Amino acid sequence: SYQIFQNEQFVAIYVEMIHDVRIIPIDGRPKLDDSIRQWNGDSRGYWDGDTLIVETRNFNRFTQSFGVYGTAENKLLTERFTRTGPYTVEYEFTVEDPATFKDRITVMIPMSKVDGQLYEYACHEGNYGMINILRGERMTEQREAENSQ
């Protein structure tokens, strides 16, 4: 799940998994110098009508280009967020990385609003450790019952 916030200078995109927040300037400031490389790259956003466009470059050499492929050093990631209804956003991203791929890759994902709060990813029903915690407690209870006889 994602939450998107905006003010006059920035858009912030909060991602539930790994609880990451991207802060994206939308005030027209210049991109970082090419010598400055970051894990998540350098993002700059702008509006084209009702579509927020975010261009990200300057990834470091340790970031993969797409999935497990390539290095993102020369990658340009272009994202488009278009609200298509009161509860829906069309999210499209394009990966251009001529050092890794012969052509660009474009993916479109429809997003729907979810009612309710976002919780830290580790704290929801996918927490498989809970099974072992409960199993351990049942074994402790069984041993105590056997010892009290």
C-alpha cells in the first residue's frame, strides 16, 4: 500500500512494505550533479495536467536496473501517477537503461484506495513467526501439565 502526500514544494510517497518514504521535489529545482549517486536515485517531479510525473536518475552502481538485471547507473525511471477516479490512480512506470536492455520497459498498475490505516509491514497477518511463538507456548503448557501429574 502507498500513501501520497503533497505540499507546494514536495510530494512524499510512503510505502507500507519496508516503511520507506520518498521525498520528491516538485518546485523546479535542478537535479543533483551526476557525480552524486544514491541507492534510490535522485527524483524530480512535475505536473502535466492531472498527471504527476517523477523522473529518477543518479542511481548508484549497486542498485539493480530491473529486478535482478543490470546496474542502474545509467537508468532513467519515469513514473506517472494519474488519478482516474475518486478512489483510483493509474500508476505507470518506464525503465530506460540502454546498458542493460535494448528497449524500454513500461508497466501500468491500477491502484485502488483502501479504507483504514497503514500498519508497519512486519505487524500484519503475514508474520509467520507467530506460528512458532504459539507452538512454543503450547509445548510449554503441555510439559507443565505432564509434570504436574
